Amino acid sequence: MGKRLTMIYSKVLTTAALTAALALGAILPTGAASAVELTEDNSYRIFGSDRYQTSLEVSQAWPDNSVKTVVVATGGDFPDALAATPLAGAYQSPLLLTKKDSLPAGFAAELKRLGAENVILVGGTGAISEKVKNELSTLKFNVERINGKTRYETAVNIAEEVGMGDTLYVATGANFADSLSVSPAAGYYADPILLVPATGAVPTVVADYIKANQPEWPIIVGGEGAVGPAVEDLFAEPVRIAGKTRYETNKEFNEFALEFGFLEDQNEVFIATGANYPDALSGSALAASYGGPLVLTAKTPSEASKQQIQNFETPDSFYTILGGEGAVSSATLKQLFAK
């Protein structure tokens, strides 16, 4: 993980010191206190007619003939897709969404524009059918599938493909918000995301992976209602980052990630709805390519979301809004950027 070695905090902070810094509130706002003005010069909305077309529009950020291996997840349900962004980061790929039983319009053309030779499908046939796999094979792509018997095993198998670095994220597999919050950082360094149930025992496949791959930075995202305390027992010095809501957790993680070098570009801010996963999932791979934070917002923005916009502001700030008016409306943005 060479990029992180350039960050001074990563050079000098142990996990214990980092935990202490979090407890003491060492992560401070970095931006201006005045209202941020959203203009045509400092913002851009990426959207399509639906979640699938939005993912293709996001993919347009990658140049022609620049991606040999493309990662594909389902746009129909979140479990198998939650841990996919680190895999996309490992291959410097967009994260395209497909329907379960058919390729969306324009999908094959986008693969060809990217120069893809290989396609990795994330999830089993309940997420992406053999029909889709066969259709891609017929189009002369080399197709691989990464899946497991459960969402937890799928995430472990993705982690095995990505490889273990110095950081491992653990989030609930029962919901999507916390995984989306960490996805840009996880994708930036291709650090795995493991999923666990909100309650009960840690799945054996997950526990076995953790025992065999002890990271320097074990980061648990979400409170004990999302990730139970049993997970902490699997690590020597885990760091837990949590808020009272998904939006507070999103804020706490983004501030932590920018402060300690898990994300490195405060100027590139990505905004998506926290009420659903597809636009944020597609956008997380793009945010990862910049090392910028993904700010989640409700229809009526929470104070946590609004504070992030203020805190992250710099003279060079650029805001990418993920999804159309139905996902993040102009009215929502007006409130989000108001003082």
C-alpha cells in the first residue's frame, strides 16, 4: 500500500494511538464556516434514466481502452454487491450494474469502449444469472464469477481475490449504508470489506479469514447495533467508528479517513442518497479513483451531512452528484449547501 506510506499519520500512529485520538476528538473540521455555493463550475451531476444507465454514465469517467478487467455487480439487491468496490479498485475498474437476467441497454458497448477483455461477476446466480454470464461469454469476454453460499462468504471470497493489505474493514451485512461509507477508502487502496450479521455469532468463514489475516488497521464501521462486540474479540486492537445514524457514521468515517490518510483528496466530494444503494455503489468506485469522500444524504439533509459539506470545503472543492432528481433533488442540494 505504497500511497499510504506517504501519509505522516500512517507513519507515526499505531492503532492504539489512533483509537486514543478518536476518543479525544482529534479529528477536527477542516473547512470554512461560511455557506458553500454550488455552481456549474464546481459541480456536476451524473445520472441516467435508471440505476443501470447511471452506472454506465459513471463509467464514462474512465478513458477509452483503459480497463482490461471490469467488475460487475447486481443492481437488483445489495447483499452481494456491498464488498465489490475494493475489487473494482484493485483492477482500476468502474463498477457496472446489471440486471439479474439481462444486460442493460448500452452495457456491452460500454465494455467494448473500456477495452475490456475480462469481466468479473460479483454474486451467485440469484444475483446475476447464468444467462447474463453466457451472454457476456458469447460477446467474447472472459467471464469469472466470485460468489459464496451467503453474502458473508461472497465478501470473504472477494477479499481473497483482492489480497490482504494493511487495512481490513468490517461492516454489517444487514444494511448497505455503512459499507457504502467505507467503499471509497476501501477501493482507493483495494482493502477488503468483510460483512457480518448485526447480531449473533460471527460467521465461521469470516472469523477464519480474520484469524488468518490480521491487519495492521482493523476498522469496524457502525455501532454495536450494526456490528456486535464479538467481532472486536477477533482483533488485537480494533478501531470502531460509529454514529447514532447512518449519516453520522458516514460523517465520522469520512473525517477519520481524510485525517489519517485513508482518503487523500478532500477537494473531490461525491454526494449520493443514503436511502438506496445503486447510485452510491456505482459512484463509490469513481470516488475511490480520486480518493475522495462519499457524502450520504437524506431527502431532508441531516446536520451530519450538512456539516461535512462545510467542513470539507476548500477553494478547489468540486462536487459530483450521483443520480438524478429522484435520488438527490435540487431542493435537497439547496438545503445541504445552506449555512
